[in-house]
Amino acid sequence: MVTVCRLLFVWIAVLSLSVVVVAQEAESTEEADEPLGFDLTIGYLRELEIEGSEIVFETQLANGSNYFQYIASYRSEGYRIQGLMTIPFGIAPEDGFKAIVFNHGYIPPRSYVTTERYVDYVRYLAESGFVVFKIDMRGHGTSEGESQGTYFSPGYTIDAISALKSMQSLDFIDPDGIGMWGHSMSGNLVLRAMLIEPDIKAGVIWAGAVYSYDDFARYSITDPSFNPSASTSTQVISRGRQLRELYGPLDTSHPYWAAVSLTENIEYLEYPLQLHHSINDPIVNIGYTYDLSTVLTENNKEHEVHAYESGGHNISAPAFNEAMRRTVEFFRANL
């Protein structure tokens, strides 16, 4: 009788273990079988736990007029991401310096150099008293990972939020006083990040693109610096093509495109946004900004729109100084 009971106990234990293993395998299969592009949906990203890391100050560069400059790095999804950080001279305020995560537009990844491009933009913000962290997106410069673009992959958005989370651990930064700035493709990044991360207290977008995905189909983008023959670019094009093959043309009447559309999820925007765009922008049509402004107005979202007669895609002189002045005033008022 004892032997029978022991055999019965063992049989039950084995059966129970089998059930657990089958359940775990089913769960793993379910995770592995997530549909293509699921990671880009706003619902998924809002549930994702995006973490920061220690910021490593690797190299000190020549000082600016009233600020220090460093090459610094942090971790994002395991990748080492590098960037240029400026820190004002002097003792930080009691709550810490206000800070800006600075997100670059499209630059061919192979030719990207941390200390080049956006020099005047960073200088203006740094001289205005902000800590500025101009991050090199994954696959750019010496940042690890593969460049992916931002319209069909969440990688750059995660890099930007990871930068913010990392900056919050620095004792000289106000953890509740961090905003984001983005140019061109990073307009899409900044708005997506603000929909999923409430710690971004203000966003400024210059010449931004792709907010509804309907607008991408409507206006397209004309960028002569984009090289589709480069391997990194081919990867970006491939994922975008795969998504269109699976879900059809960019059209928010389809549930998938509605799930990744920023304007279809604008209800999650909590903090103010400032938009800048030149009417004569030859790369990103100003219609992107006007259409976003319409959605923001219809949904009672706090925002500003500034259009410039000249300046092109980079909002260059003579519009540059006015656009930067407005940018600084906006961040000071909202951080």
C-alpha cells in the first residue's frame, strides 16, 4: 500500500511538472510569435519598463563660454550609447539644473561624429543654463547597436527615454525638470516618447515629421542625404516594407496603423509641446506641423506653433536666433 501511494505521488508530481513546462513553452512561443511591429504600438510601449543606467563621463572636452563639455555614455537595452553632455559652470540650484535630452535628425550613420552637427544649437541651449545631452542614437558614431530609423522601430525612442532616466540619477540635475528637443525624424521620436513617458515635462520639435502615418503617405520626405544602398538604410527600408506588406498602406483606418499612430493616441500627451517649421523646408513639408497642430487643438492639448518664411530644413539664419530664443523661453517656462 505504501509503495502504491508513493508511485501515485510521483505520478502526480510528474504530471504537474509537465503541465508547468507545457505552459511555460506556450508562453515562450506566444512571446516569440508576437506579430511584426507589435513593439511599435503605443499600448505596448506604455507598458514597457524602460530603464536608465549610470552615466560614465569618458572624456572632458574644451569648455564652452560658461559650461563644461564631456563625452559621456550610458546603457540602453544593453547597448552602450554615447553622447555629448554640457554642464553649466557653478553650483547647481537646490533642485538641480534643468536639462534637455537633445535628439538629432537623420544623419548617415557611417558619417556621424559626436562632436559635429548641431554645434550652434547645443551651444545656445548650454549657454542658456541647461544641461544638454545630445545623444548618438544606436548605430551612430561609437554607439553600439544597429541604426533603425524611428518611423518603423522603437529603438531610438527607447534610447532617448533611457537617457532621461539615466540623467535623473545625477545629483546636479532636477529629475522633474527634464525636457526633450528633436529635429526632423526626431519630431516623431519626441512626440512618441511624450505619449509613453510622463517624466518628459516639455517637448520642442523643429521641422518634425510623421505623426499620424497618414501624413507620411500624404507628404512623404525628400532627403538627398538618405542612401538606400547603405546596409543600415536597407534594414530600415526592409522593416517598413514588411509592415506595409503585412498591414497594407499607411492608413489609420487599419487597426495596426491606428495603434502606432501618434495622433490617434494623442490623449496620452500630458505636457506642452512647441513646434517650429520653415515654410520653405525642402525636405519635410510644413504640412506635417500644421496637421499635428490641428489634432492638438481639437484635443485641447497645450502647444505653440511657429512658422518661418525662411530657414529651410534646419531653420537657419536669419530665423535661427528667433527660433532658439523661443525654444529657450519655452523650456524655462515649462521645466
